[in-house]
Amino acid sequence: MSQFKFSAGPWNVHEGADAFGPKIRKSIPIEEKMFRYKQIGFDAMQFHDDDAVPDMNSLNEDQIIQAARQVRKKLDQNGLAAEFVAPRLWEDPRTADGGYTSNNPDHRAFALWRSLRSIDIAHELGCDKIVLWLAREGTLCAESKNPVESIKRLVEAINQMLAYDPKIKVLIEPKPNEPIDRSFCGTIGHVMGVSAATADPSRVGGLLESAHAILAGLDPANEIAFGLAFGKLWGVHLNDQNGMKYDQDKAFGVENLRQAFNQVKVLIENGYGGKGEYVGLDVKAMRTQPDEVCYRHLENSLAIVKALEAKVARYDYAYQKKCQESRDYEALELYVMNLLMHD
């Protein structure tokens, strides 16, 4: 058993393509993914706007709402909730140079349109969270955008989302680099700053992904703790990462087990999930894996989280306090390693 509720997105079971290779697995209908996710032990599904409503740019607002209602029926049939909806802005030619921070006012208007339609879709799916993954909100050429004006544009876009729906919550998912190398909002600390600048900071929080913290050269458990300290951590995407390379979305804990342990530990210690928050497992199957094991990475990540929960339950906080008081950090370090290495 776990104290957490878990979620995953349809993109977490994918065709195996990467930037340097073709697809090697077949596409799987979203209905099949819903069924398998429930079997594996997930409680909710995450959505990009066009996961729920494909080809939405060719639909009017009423058609988008009707399509979303059909997805809600499929979720209900499989006993799943919707955790959030995220506007997918980074794959449209109009947002190649950013959406909210583009220099082109027509492109900024398109990004806002997609964002407001995502709120409509979220309403129909029964969730109140919009996630902004600011993939291209930055620069490849430092002089190509005014960074101060860009941050103001981002805040204004969020303000318009907040005004559109007084119940919606906006979760900013920071990413420090890739596909752009100069992000305007690269860490959870940046998220807190943007939140404070909005018209209603109580409705703007963060979603922290493990790999994104590692890509910034930061410790993901400390980034999680930072969001928790401000009461602003409303989502997590647990995964793993082999160093400061491309965004790998590896199964949780397979590269940095002690980091993984401390992420689970800080979530448990601070009651994460007590207000309905989900633990998202944003992991992707290795490109080389065949069709028949394309869900294994999700199963493995779920098993690792639960195993680490059990380790936290056995953790000796009295011994930790003793080591802290005596500043015997070598003893504490060995204790943690023995806990992780032995049953």
C-alpha cells in the first residue's frame, strides 16, 4: 500500500522515437492506456490539451468542449480521475519561438487561446489544475528577446487565465534548458517569484520534476522542499536523470537512489498528498524496449516509490537527531546507506 495517489500521462507510453531515431513501437489508443494504467495501480491521468482533444486547432470552442466530455466518460468507465490539463504550445509553428513570450503578438494571442481552451477542457474533465510547461519560454539567442518584458508577458498571460476562471489553479513546471538554453523560469524558485507577481498568488503554484532539477545542477529533494516551504508544491513528476544531459525521463530511482529516497522522504514528512495532490511518474520507456514491455518502466517506478516509502517508515528519526546534535554526519550517512542497501 501507498499513502500517495499516482498519475501518469499518455505520453509516458510512447512510440520510442527520439531526436535521432525513428519510432519503433506501435501507437496505443488512449482508451487502452487508461485501462492498463488502472490495472497497474494509477489513480489519475495527466493530459495535454490535444491528448484530450486531438486536432483542436481545427475545432471551435463548443466542439472542443463536446470532445472533452467524451474523454470524461472514458475516464469514468476506467475509474480514473484527470489530474491536470497542460496546453501543448511547443509543437505548433506559431510557438516555435515561445508562446507567452514570443515577440509576435499574434503568436502570443494563439498561446493564450490554447491556454483558455485548456481551462475549458479541464472543467469538462473534472479537474481544476492547468500546468504550464514553459518549454520554449526563453531564448536560443540571448539578444532575441527582452528578458524583463518577457517575464512581464508571462505574468500577464497567467493573469488572463486566472481572470477567465476564478476556480482554476495554475501550476508552473520549470525547466532550465532543452529545447531552449536560457529559460526565463528555470527553477522552483523562479516559479515562486512569478507566482508572487500575479494577480492572485494563492492560485499560482509549482510542479517540480526530478529530472528538471538535476538538469539545473540542483538536488530534486531540496527543490521539492523549497516548494513545500512556501505551500506551493501542488504537483510532482518523479523520474530520474543521468547527469546534466538531455531530458531523459528515466524510471524513478534507477540512477540516483539516495536522491530518490530523499524525495519520497521529504514528501512524506510534509504531508504531501493530504490535500489531494498526486505523485506523477513522468517516465518514458527506453527506446530499445519492444511493444510487449512498453509499460514496464511505469510498473518499475511505482514499485520503487513504494519500496522507498517502506524505507522511510523504518527510518530512525531519533538516531538522526542524535547525529545532528553531535554533528556526526559520517555516522548518519552510513546509516542512510545501510538502510538503502539492506532489507
